[in-house]
Amino acid sequence: MIIENKKGDKYLLCDFFSYIKDQPSESVDLIIADPPYFKIKGDFDFVWKDHNEYLDFCRKWLLECKRVLKNTGTLILWGSVGERQITFARLAIMIEDENIFYRRNWITQANTRGIGVKTNYMSAREDFLFLVKDENNFTFNVPYKEEESTRKDLGKNGKPRKNKYKRVSNVWSDITEASQSSLERSNHPTIKAIKLCDRLIQTHSNEGDNILIPFGGSGSEFISSVKLNRNVVATEISPEYFNDAREKKIKFLNNIYKLEKEKKIIE
């Protein structure tokens, strides 16, 4: 099954490995991966017997991503740390130790809601790794917040600062997660806000670039990619989330956003 538009963007119901094996090397500019986190949230997080088995799974799909990513490309890898498993930290170490990618940064998304218990701090964060193939050659369009800067001191060069807005740091607290009542909400347990996806895509790619979403989920990254004039392919293995994403894509791309006909989902 496939969700597509006339422009050529595709959201496929299939296993990522069955799709990626036939794709040409060095053909993708940006990959945004939001894989199962390992024993954090959702049934799909609990299918591995231990973290070593999970890391073997991740190594396999990461190497395929490395193959299809251009030398100037970027991979954004979502994960989570906190009161539960610290497997994301193990994954980050594996990536560095095995030289799969270069890590440019570790970014934390601070949510307004979280998972609370009476014997610990509430878990209200998600994290992602900013990974590249060539640490000296990659796309990075400097992102700014919507909040205006109030700094009056001089810049590094001793001259007045030119930035009207505050720069985005590696702790994101200015974008609210998708709530249960928001229009972008769906049945997927780890949905990403479209505004958050907009920032990632605008920062790490340019118009006309090719984007790959290995774990399509609720479709937020796909919607953002189409809206921002990128070429995108996503895969999703779950029929439930695939069908849920179809409704969400039609709602946003065909109705809420005023887009060209070629970008609208074929119904």
C-alpha cells in the first residue's frame, strides 16, 4: 500500500529493510529516524530480549542509512533517556566507537508534559543526535527562535549584534509537544509536533533535497517535508499507524494547508 501525491512523495506500508536494499547509494540528503526506543513507550519498544539485541537491530538499519546518505548528508536520530532504560546512550556510544557517523551534537527537547512517579523526577524530555558522514561538509542553516533577543552586549568581533531573534541552542523548550487535543494528534504514542519537524527540516536541508523517513509513524515529518518543498519517502511497517497517518496527511496536506495540487494526497 502507498500514500502518495503527483509530485512523487511516497509513504509506504512496508518494512524499511525491504525498501532500502534496492535504493542507490549516496542518494539522500537528510534522514530523520524516530525508531523504537527500547522499553520506553509503545508495544514496538518491547520486542527485543535485551539491549544487545536492540543495538544489533539499530546497527543494521544505521549502516543502510549510511550507505544511501550523501557524503554531505545528515541523520537526525531520536531517542530518550531518563528514569527508564539508558539504551539511547549506549546507542550513541556504539555509533561513535564503530565510526558509523560523526556526532555533531546531542539535543534535548524539553516537553511541558511528562511521565511522573512519586519516587523520582518526572520524565519530560526527548533527545536526538545530530549525526553527519563528513564532519566538515554538511548542511546547517542556523535556526532562530521566534523570541526576540534582548542582549545589549557586543558580539565576538566587538561590534553590535545583528541577530534580531535568539539562536536555538541544544536544549529546545520553545516548541510545545503535540497535545491530546491538537489537530496533529493521532493514535501513535510518540508523535512529533509538525512545528518541531519544520525546524529540523529547514535547519538540515534545502528546498529540493531528498529526505528519507525510515520509521514513518504518525507522518509529521512527511507532512512537514511536503509543505517545505522537499522530496520525501517514508516507510511504516504497522498497518494501524499507516492508516492513521493517511487520515492525518489528507487533513493537513489537502485541507488545512493551501498547497499546490501536485502536493495534495491522492485520495
